[in-house]
Amino acid sequence: MVEKEVEKLLSGGANVASVTAPDEVCLHCVERLYSAETVSRFQQIRAKLSRLS
């Protein structure tokens, strides 16, 4: 596992946002593991995007 900054596309309603976030990436299978804080941030962004619709 290595820590990287990755780009994540988040959608809410008809809106989409591109977010850069830290995560750990497995060098063998490329699986991404986000921290609890990052997941919470994603949920907040999705909620805001949904309200824009």
C-alpha cells in the first residue's frame, strides 16, 4: 500500500464534481482505501451536489 493523491468523481442528482483526495492504493490490485474523514467529506459533497439539482 502506498499513499497517493487521487482524483475521484462524485455525483449527486444531475451534478458531478471532481475531487482530489488522499488515499492508500494497493500496488498489486489498485484497490483504494479511504480514511473515515475522506469518506465523510465525500458524503458532504454528494449531499451538496444533490441540493443543487
